[in-house]
Amino acid sequence: MSGESILEKVISTSGDEFYTPIPKGYTPGKTKFVVVTGSVISGIGKGTINSSLCKMLQDRGLEVEPIKLEAYLNVDSGTLNPFRHGEVFVLDDGTETDLDLGTYERMLDKNLGKDNFVTSGKIYQTIIENERAGKYLGRDVQFIPHVTGEIKKVLRELAVKTKADVIVIEIGGTVGDFENMFALEAIREMVYEEGGENVCVINITYVLQPKSLGEQKTKAAQLGIRKLLELGLTPNIILCRSENKLGQKAKEKISLGSNVPIERVFGVHNVANIYSLPLTLRNIGLDEAVLNELKLNKKFKTNGNKELEEWSKKTSCDSTKTVTIGIAGKYTGSSDTYISILKALEHCSFELKKCVEVKWVETTEIEKGGKVDAALKGIDGVIVPGGFGKRGVEGKIAVSKYCREKNIPYLGLCLGFQIALIDIARNVIGLKNANSTEFDPKPEDPVIDILPEQKKIEGMGGNMRLGGKNVEVKPNTNAFKILGEKKIVRRRFRHRLECNPNYIEKFEKAGVVFSGKAPNQPIMQIFELPKHKFFMASQFHPEFTSRPLAPDPMFLEFVKKSAEK
Ligand code: GLN
């Protein structure tokens, strides 16, 4: 029986056991699904490989839509600590997501939305709301079929909404995790209902090579894949990550242990440049294999590798010419915390053909009495990134003061915007006790205060001013010039506080130019010090919309100015 007819049968069976809500307008087989799972360990670049796969398919002319099924129970990533889980990425529609969505947006050069990121928490929330609303008509609510049904519904809804040729589903976590068990079960049901040629399952696994042995060991990988088989899922393709090139012996063992023919077992060892990954994966035949499995190979032939080659050539910089940028934050050893900022700098390096070196400036050290000039030694320009909470703030204010007085390029992002205004209030206007109400509930001069619209909102989740919003740019300012003389630009926000409107005049008298604001509200969104080499800050996060071949203009000007000796 073909997949289509199985699904039709499922839909037309009114029995209680089949809970497969099919969205209106869904045509089985019209959109194909690629499912990517990980085994053995996390952190082997599943997101990067997936986004490269998406890019290759896009390069063949397919409409590709990624979706991440995140395993954790948080409804979104907004409440997660970026030091533990990496940056919280913000989409244009205000969804707070995992950093992988940033990787997808940058790689595909397209904006994603709430339907591209679904957590287990969100699935359960929907089910509990449905249950309370009596939507299950007296039926006991179960993991199977209701949770799995909800997951399948989300995937098919994305297909209807986007009309994509292929949806690439990333299953968060590792096979064997308790949290993603239901997502994998939902996929097993999808394979059954949609039919094998409409769903291609890829497992990314890891082949160990202990130093003491020197040779590649496949047991852990085999066990990981076996776990997938136990769950009723036979992968179509296996991708083995490894430190060194995958050996033939290892390949054979994995093929034998997984029912996957050897020509569909691929090795991807560590690559230095992730931008060349799409081309690397194309050259080993990965996208060809995916399209073969989905019977799409005739329809979507390659036009050669020209585009991908161009792309990987353009995404490089000259390492003999460097510029050193300091990031003054609360660095804790993981670059994932500020990943979009690092990427935005990298994008500038492609455009300027000059590599950017990043130095971490630990502001808590400065706060404890460390000298700013020592901390900024050898640094050409400073970024004060977004952040929350009091720790390190006084150190950041000292950094702003130093850059402002010594004519060192300064780029303030969100919190970095607020920090610089506190510095100017204290040290230029003379309001010695100026502060943000985030750090001091009742300062003498609350120059940064909570947004009136935020005062009414309680609770910790999704309660910020979030997502893409228009910024009205003031003509004849540096920002206006930098942003291409556009009166309105759109940028992404994630904040609760703002420049207190009662102090705007005082700031302006002190030489601050507010060059960007919200169109119909007195919310200041960009400011600059026109006499400075480069001193600009934004209440938004320009790093979220920077793309490999289209660097954010504010970042670009900042790096350019930093590179001028
Ligand atoms: N904590 C500040 C606010 O909520 C800045 C937020 C940020 O940097 N993302 O407004």
C-alpha cells in the first residue's frame, strides 16, 4: 500500500485510536520531509550540518523550510540562561529561540518565524489548553496518539503554510534522551503514514578515536543507531562525524550494524571553515543521496557548484590584516553566549577582507578595581553587548567612559546603549547618581527606566518588547548615512527598559544625538556622539539581522573605523 493511501485511510477512520489531525489543504507527498537526528553525543554540529544541507537543497532550486523540534519543556528559549544554553536568538515575529535558528537564518538568508521552532513545552501547553477547553470530547489524553498527533500536525501545518518542497526537521537532543522520545515516535508514525519516499531520516553520529588507541572505534555509534532502530526508525542516511577522515573499516561496520547501504554512510571530519561545509557535503554526495531517497533527483538537478563555490570564496578574510575588537561582557568560556555578535563581526571581515580578532574584556574584573586601560590594551574598538542583571555593570560604564574620552570606537548593543547613556548622564551631565532602575530600584536620576507598556506585564516568560520593529532614522545624522539614507529601517528588539523620556532634552544638550526612535512613541532606539571617531549605540540588536554576504551596516562602519589607525 502506498503512503498516500495509508494516510487517507488514517484520516477516514473515525475510530478513537487514530488521532491524526490533518490541516486543511494538506496534500500528502506534496512536501517531503527530511528528519535529522543525532546520536552518541550532542555538540557535533548538528545545527551547522543541517543548515548546510538546507543551503545545498536551496541551491538546487528547492523551497526549503527548516524546523527545530526542541526537546526541553520550556515553552520558548526566553527564560534560558545564555551562559548555560547559548544565546537567545530573537526572530522577527518576536519568538525567542535557540541559537540554531540564527544559524538557519544566516545560512538560508531568510527570516523564520514561530512555526520554525517548537519546544516540547509548547506542544504540551497546546494539549493542556485543548483538554481544558474540552476539545478531546471525553477521551483520555495520551502521549500516543495525542502528543505525537500534535507534533505531526505542527509539521504538516508548516507544509501547508509555506508550500515548501522540503521541510528539514531537526530533532533536538540525542537519540536515547527521554525528552525527545515522543518526537521520534511522531516521526516513526510520519514515515508510516506518509510513506518511505516522502520522509528521509538522517542520523548524525560520532565515531570515537581515543588517543591511547589511535584507531577509530564505532561501537558507540552503532549503539546510538541501534537505539534508533529499536524505536522503529531505520535511517536512510548516516553521517559520521569524526576528528579525522572516516576509515573504510569504520564505514563498513556502521553499515552492517544499521541496515544502511555503505554508499549512504558518509564521513564528515572536522573542517576549519564552516562556510565551505555546503560544498564539502555536496562533494561527498549528501544532497544527491537525500534527493534520491525522496525521489526528487530528476526534478531538482544541480546547476553545478558555481554558486556554492562563489559563496565559500566570498566568505573568507585575509588573516594577514587584522582588527582587534573587544567584547566587554560577562564571558564565561562559551562563545555560544554571544554567537550572533561573533558572526556579525565575521560578516564584516568578509566584506572588508580583513580578519577580526576578538578579545574578551571581563567587566567584573574592572568592577573589582582592574584598570580599564590595561583591560583594553591592544584593542581597536569595543562592543558592549546586551545583557541582564547588575553584575559587571559598573565595569561596563567605566569602559564606555574610557572609549568616549579616548576616542576609541564604541558600539553599544541594547544594554550597551543604556550603559553609555548612564556614563554620559554621570560624567558629562553631572548627574552623579544616575542609574537604570534595573540595577537600582530608586536612583536619584533614573535615566534608564522600565517601559510603561512593560510595567503592566507580570511573570518571566515572553514579557519583553520583542521582535522586529520599525526605527525612524533622523536625516543628516551619521546613522542616516550608515543605514543607506533610509527613513525607516527594521531591526529586532528584546528589552524591558528604555531611555527615560524625561531626560531626552538633558542628553541632547550634552551633545547626544538620538538618531533613531520608534515611529509613534518617544522610545529612543539609536544614539550617536557626532564628534567622536565612532560612538554609536542601539536599543535593538543589529547582530540578529546580519547575514554572511550582507553585514549589518552599523557593525560594518564600526569595524571599518576601528581598523583606521
Ligand atoms: N536589561 C536591559 C533591558 O531589559 C537590556 C536588555 C538587553 O540587552 N537585551 O532593557
